[in-house]
Amino acid sequence: MMDPMFEKDYGTPRRESTKEVTLEIDGEQVTVPAGTSIMRAASEGGVNVPKLCATDSLEPFGSCRLCLVEIEGRRGFPASCTTPVEPGMKVRTQSPKLQELRKGVMELYISDHPLDCLTCAANGDCELQDMAGVTGLREVRYGFDGANHFDSEKDESNPYFTYDASKCIVCNRCVRACEETQGTFALTISGRGFEARVSAGQDQAFMDSECVSCGACVAACPTATLQEKSVIHLGQAEHAKITTCAYCGVGCSFKAEMKGNEVVRMVPHKDGQANEGHACVKGRFAWGYATHKDRILTPKIRKKITDPWQEVSWDEALDYAASEFKRIQAKYGRDSIGGLVSSRCTNEEDYLVQKLVRAAFGNNNVDTCARVCHSPTGYGLKATLGESAGTQTFKSVEHSDVILVMGANPTDGHPVFGSRMKKRLRQGAKLIVIDPRRIDLVNSPHIKADYHLQLRPGTNVAMVNALAHVIVTEGLMADAFIAERCEDRAFQQWRDFISRAENSPEATEAHTGVPAHLVRGAARLYATGGNAAIYYGLGVTEHAQGSTTVIGIANLSMLTGNIGREGVGVNPLRGQNNVQGSCDMGAFPHELPGYRHVSDASARALFEAEWGVELQAEPGLRIPNMFDAALAGTFMGLYCQGEDIVQSDPNTQHVTHALEQMECIVVQDIFLNETAKYAHVLLPGSSFLEKDGTFTNAERRISRVRQVMPPRAGYADWEVTIQLAKRLGYEMNYSHPSEIMDEIARLTPTFSGVSYEKLDRVGSVQWPCNDDAPDGTPVMHIDEFVRGKGKFLITQYVPTDEKVTPRFPLILTTGRILSQYNVGAQTRRTDNNHWHSEDRLELHPHDAEERGIKDGDWVGIQSRAGETVLRAIVSDRMQPGVVYTTFHFPESGANVITTDNSDWATNCPEYKVTAVQVTPVAQPSEWQRQYSDFNRQQEAFLGHDRTTAASAS
């Protein structure tokens, strides 16, 4: 692998072409794809042409005039970045005249540039400095007494980077990165001629502009004009490791640039196949939580949650946890304890936790937070297509002609993929958005949805049925595809069902609120517009009919033949970094790793032979069942690794009452999260920077996580699980996570070709990766479905039990925001709070006026489950009758008001539909007052450990 500190920049992007062109550069023959620039051809041939405005992540611009070359038979000195190769072309990149021209260009640049290289933050990482050396510039004849920009004021408004206009060379790279890579169009060149300078918005400070702080401009800048404040403070890094971001399900690859064990900056890795050199504000900048003073660094135990924590050694804590689990099982029975697998931890750690439960606890009481987000994806796609995962690569969207986004907000929840999608939309792809709220994709710079189907929350199935009804009754089906690839009898039954008048757009309009003509137009576009891809998120799955909607989406893709090739498919956007992996690793009570049911004797036999124990054939308890059993007095012990069920699960008061009944809760995490406040044993966790392993992203891509610093508390999470298992009488013998992956590969057919050696060699692979697909499977279901024939299933619309009433006349739905992440445990401990420091309630002006609510007012939100208080945002993004909030701050109590309604097939909670009333208030809710007191008490129980953590950081 190339030293990650020194990635080669080829100057212009790689071109794909079946035609090759051979030319001569400095007397050497070079062959490249047609359309390649001379600059890139030279670079691939080992000749580096000087450049400043060119970089291989952006389209050529040709402004710096440093990359001039000579071409035999052609007058002048063309720019090599903007000149494509031609057969037989003879190019010279070096000559006395070229040297003179380049030196003259550099002299002009330097004449208006501070000569503070020794004290500049970019010293050693400055392309202007490098090019001055390459061109042999030794003096500047023009002097520095005339007009210059040396006194330009710095913009320090952004918490993560500085803009120093005095060092700007107006190369346009930052502006182009904002346009081409990010798609925000927040930057421009303000002024003309000598006065030209980069500006954010209308000559605004970066924080006042539309900048989303993705860092693309900083990465593109060749000087210290845009510079990370961490680099300014710490200096240049001296080594780097490639790892994988631990935020959302995109799974971006990063270079962790280090000085010793300290992270200097996180730089998106150009060869990262999920992100291709791009990032968002979270992955790029919000990694400081790993060394935050709130880190739990020493194990702790206590008898009751009303007791202060007692700081103990690792041995004491693990001995106590094991003895308590043994005591509980002896008193209440084998099934009285269980474990929760984290979608934040690695595949290897997740595998070990479910193995601990099955082999050491002796039951199947294991579940994961994927239950509360994407379990309907697993059920619906498995039933229809045969595999419970997305069908495509992220890159596939570059081949889409029609993009249907349903119940997802990619620019906030999956921003790097959102940028990739926006790029394709700017190139002309059509867009259909199905969402109760007007998300950014509906109308943003150079993008406008062709159809926004602004349905009422809870009516997804009716909407999907209406789309399918139009396609069937108007004869827009892919008949040949259906006949060849799908079960005929099932299709005939489904076709008869979907053709009924009750599924027409005219009939479903009463449920969805979406005019029939818009639904018909969207259906026709999806069916006839070319390659059509569906991307969906939690707005599809977190419903009482979440599984039904996923089935309906799969039906749509099969109905139109939009599956099994580039640019199409069914693509769930996973919320957390390893939601896919936690499911793959067998973190459900009914499934072993690889989605094999625990009742399958042959599957159990494989694991029993490897693990040396007898496994239970009956499914264990799901998370909601664990809570009910705790309240019934039969489930009394829980091992919870890297999960915060108190904040993330619905009906918070029901959750906390259940936890209060348990006799031993062991929480393993990096902070005192909301669940840890109910724990009896607190084991320090490790961040993604402190461990080796793998994550699996939303496109089934398995990527390496590499340790860049020692675990701050002494152990990585996988090591702790091994030690706990040993104390329970079950030995797990691994010396490195690679050995755990080897075991996973032995036991899981879709992973049988996966190894650290392969991942280190090729970067990443998408499962299935086995003998049939040794290089992985970027696109699934190409020639046939995994289950053989695709199966259409009937999707009867059943209105949710959660209905508006005179008492609760509004519907609350929830979602994420760009700057914060999930329960906020990480992002709230970073400067991302500058953008979003509290959860707010968004409501339509009509609903606000009707209740006498103004923007910024405190409002009470009451449901049949509970009540909380937030500040209001009055916004026409909402439709009348629907309100919206995020759930990133525990004191907001967003899940105090969500109910325990759940998906019929998987128990995935119905977060997206809660009947509420909203009224002006003047004080916090009773729950918030109780939470504040309880939180204050639990923080105090940490005692002197706060000082310990602060000094350690």
C-alpha cells in the first residue's frame, strides 16, 4: 500500500473509455484512455507537470498557467490540464522557454503572497511552496511595496478551519470543490482582476453563509488560505493510517494524520470506494470526542443506581459482572439475562457479543439497535428478493436516470452520498421525493424535484400501492423481466390485488393527502424514465407497516425491471456506521450470523462444532420483550455494549421503568450515556480510533478500521468481551480481531472470502465475497434473485392505530440534522454544537398561528405516552397538521412522547407517527424536571472520576 501521507495527485480525473490513445511525452510512449488530459497522461507516465489550479478530484480549469507544455506542430503553449491527448501527439514538458514562462507565472503569484513560510501552518504541505521550488524561483523582481492583500482580515468564524484571504491565489479550487464535489455552491469569486478573492455567500463570514463545513474546500486549497485549526495548533502530521469513519452508514474512508498518538486531522481518502475523497462535517472534523474530558476511563461498580460509583480495577469489575450474571441465572433461570449488540462497534466485536450470549449465557436473548431502525429492511427484502440488504454500490447512482427518494434525507443523514446524488441530478437525472417534509433535495441550488409527494405520515403503503396501481393498469410493466425473473403465480395474485380501485391514486388520496395527478405523473416517470433507483431510509421502516412498505418498494423495482444492473435497485440508507454489520453478525434473537434461523439444525451444527457448545433452537427475546419481561420480574440482567436504549428507544418512561427493575445492568461505553445512568457495572469502551476491526456500510462494503492510538482505558471492546466470557466459564481464544474475522469467514457463506489480508490489499469488498464472487458483489441479483425467482407479495394498506383525535390533532414525525448524530453522545461533545445546540419542534405557520405560537417560543408537546417541552421553529417545510423534531439531545425527551407502536413483523418502533398536541408553555415538562434532577445526581455519582478523566485527556 502506498504511504497514506503521500497520495499522488494526477492533476485531472481519470477518464473511462474503451478506446486507448498512444502518444509521446518527453520521448517516452504513453498509452491512456481517450479523453485523458496531457497532464494526467504525463503523470501516469512518471512525469509530473507543475500545477496549482489542477487536482485530480476536480474537473480541469486551466487558470494558473503553470502547466503549459509544448506540442510538436502546434503553436503556443497549451495548458496540459485542459488539453486532451491525441494519437501520435508529441509533447514536451520541459524546455528553456517553458521554464522561463513558469518561473514568470510563479513570480507573479509570489509578488502578492506573504513570505512567512517558516511560520505558516501549511509549511511542508503547501503546493505553492512546492511549485516555487520546482520552477526554480529565486527572487521576485516586483517588490512588495505596491498594492497587495497582506492586510486582509482572517475569517475565524468556523470552529474547524480558518480562511486567510492574504494567502489566496484565486486558483478557484475551493469554489469548484464546493460546486462539483459537495454541490452546495456556497463559495464564489468576489471582485474582478486584482480585487478577486474567494468569498462565502455574499461576502459573508463562513458561519453566516450556506457553507456546510464538509471540508472539501479545505482539502482542495493548495496553500494555507483554508487551513484546519487543528493543524494550525498542532503542526503538520508525521504519519498516517487509513481507517473508516464511525458515524453514518456511508462508511467513508479517512486518513488519520497523526503526531505520535495524537490525531492532527482526518483527511478523506481519495481511494475510499464509498466516498472517493469526500467527507462531511462529522467525519472530517467531529472526532475530538475521542479525547473529551467526559470519557469514562476506569471501570466502576455499584449495588443500586441510587449509590455513588465505586472505582475499581478491570479484574474487580469483570469479576463482579460475571458473578452477578451467574447469581441471576441461578435464581431466575437461564433466560433471565441477555445482551445488546452495538451498531457502533466493529463486526468482530458484534460477533463476539452475540457469541457471548449464545455460548456463555446459553440463550438467544440478543438484539441490536438495528431492531429500532432497519429490521423491516431485512424482513421485506429477504421475503421478496432473497437477501436482506441493499442491491447496489453508492457509485451506481451515477448511472441512474430517475431517482426516487422515500423517507430519507440524504443531505443531512448521509451527506457524502447526498452530494454524489446531487451531482447526478445536476447532470440531468429526474427526481421523485416522497416525504411529509420539504427536505433540501426538493429544491436546492441547481436541483428541483420533478415530483414531491408530500404524504401524511403513516400512509407509505397506500402511496406505494398507488404507484404500482398506475404502472399495472396503464401497462407500464416490464413484462419480459417479470415473466423471466419472478414467480408467476405470486405475481398474478399480486397484480389482481394491486389493480383494485381501492389502490388507485384517486382512492388513496383520501389517506395520503397527495393529489392523484401527481402520483400518476411520478409513477409514469419511475416506470418509463430509464434506469430508476429507489433510496429509502427510516421514514420507510419506522412505521407500523414498515416491513409492508419495504415489500412494496421491492415490488415496484421488480415490476419495472429496475434491479440487477447499474443505476437501479433498492437501496436502504443505513443510519449508523455498522447497522448492516450488526445484522450480518447475527445480532437478532432468531438468527445466527449470515441470517440463518436458530431453528435450522444444520446451521446450528456448524456453530456448535466451532464453538464447542450446544445452542438453543428457540428464538430469544427482542428488546421490547426484554423490557416487558423485566417488568414481569423474569428478565433481570443485561450486557449492553455501545448502545443507549434509554435515549434511542421509544416510550422512554417505559424503558426506564423496565431498567429500574433489573438487578444487574452492565454498560460498556465511552461516556456516561443515558442507559449507563441505570447501570450497576460501567466498563470503559473504546472509540473507533482505538481498535482494529471492520465496519460494513449500507452498500454491504466491508472496510477496515485501524487502530491509530492505544485504547485510552487499556482495552479495546473485543478484549473486554473475551475477558467477561472467560469469567463466565467460556474461553474465547483470539489474539487479534483478524482471527475473529477468520472465524466469521469459516462460518458465514457470504463472508467466506473475506480476510484482513484481502481488505488490506484491495481496500474493501462488498459481500457476498466467496468462491463464487472472490472480489465481492457490487451489484446483486444480476441474472437471478438470491432466492431464485423474485416474489411479489400483497401489501394491504392498514391505517396505523396512532390516529389524530381532538385531544391529539397533530402528527409528530422525527429525523436527523446534518451537524448532529443520532443520540448525540459524540457530536454533542464537539464544536458541531455551533450549528445545532438543541432539538426544536418544527411546525407549519398555520398550526403555529392557530395556537398563538411564534418562532422561538417554548411549546409543550403532549402524546398519550408523555409530554416534553421544546422551542418552536415556524417553517413552511412542514405541511399543516404535521410537526417534526430531531432526537440528538437527551434533555429534549423526544422519545418520551413516542409510543410503543411497532412494525407488525419486526417490532421496529413507529417513531414516525405520533399523535400529539402542541401548546405554548412557560416552563419545562414534569419529565424534564425529573430528568434534570436525576441527571444531576448521576453526574455527581461519578465523583472524582471526572478529575481523573480530565487530567488523562
